[in-house]
Amino acid sequence: MAHRINNLSDASEKALIAAAKAGDHTAFEELVVRNERKIYNLGLKLLKNKEDAADLLQDTILKAYDSLSQFKEKAAFSTWLYRIATNFAFMRFRKKKLPVIPDTSEENPELSFLQNVPDPRESNNPIGHLKNQELKIRLENAIGELPDLYKTVFILHDIEGYSAGEITQMLDLSLSAVKSRIHRSRAFLREKVSETLPPGVQ
């Protein structure tokens, strides 16, 4: 017989996971309630479509339910859900041919059209430095032009606030790959936004 938790809203995540693994469906439902808005918002930012975001959320919940016994609890439950969700998003992305952002490393300087872009460390969050709504719109449009693999890392790090280490768990990437994509996505966005600014605003 499954162990049930009486006060779901007060239960810790660890207790809910243990109960859900033991067969308590209401415990799993509480985990979903605590995280579904995050997953839906991520889907909306990645897919730019409410219907697709809703489908992504449903697919994520079903996959998490079917795979709950495989969750090793080495990361937060929300991190695990993000990984499932981004995997489903990538399945959609793979149906399109993705452009590649040029390598901006010192070994390949001739490939970079962003050599004069300021160091990304000078701006931890480009959104925070926008001066008005028009610039915000320009940035949102530029984010939409990011290749999807880079867009996902940028959204998780600079918008959702996850650390590079957490993103490695979500996307099954190396830390160096995540940091590289953060750097390249910021540089790409600065370049795109600066191209559309009138003289004297940059």
C-alpha cells in the first residue's frame, strides 16, 4: 500500500518524491503543481506558441511520471523536469536546419564578426541594461534569431537564472560547452541589437 502524505502543501520536496515513488499519485500531482508554471513559461519562451508550450508541459509531465523511478535525486526535481522539457523542445528544433554561430576563440579569429563586442563579463544580464521598451523589443527579436541550442542556454542562464553548473545537468552538456554558448549567445545578441540602434544610442 502506498504511503500517503496528509499535508501535501507543507511537505518537503524530498518527502513528496519518496511518496510519489511509492505510488502516491497525489504526491506526484503536488510536485507538478509546484513546477508546472516554470515548465510552461520555459516552453513559451523557447517555442513562442501557447499551444506548443502546453503540449511541451503535458509531454514533460507524462515522461516524468513514467520515468520517476529513474530520478536519482542528484539535482532538484525542477532541474530534472527542465531537462526533460528541453529534450522535448530539441526534438522540435531538430526538424529545422539550425544555423551555427561562428567560433570566437583566439584560435579562429578570422571566423568572428564579433571581435569588437565588449567582454560578456561586463554585462551579466543584457536585459538589465536596456534603456527603454523599444530596446527590449529589439532584444526580444534578437533572441528569436538565436540558433535554438544557444537560445535555450541563454534563456536558462540569463532569463531563468540557472547557474552554468545546473544547466549542464539539464542539457547533458559539459561545463565548458555551456559557458561557450553563454558567451556566444550574448555576443550574438549585442551585435544584433547594436545593428538596429540609431547613431548615438549604442
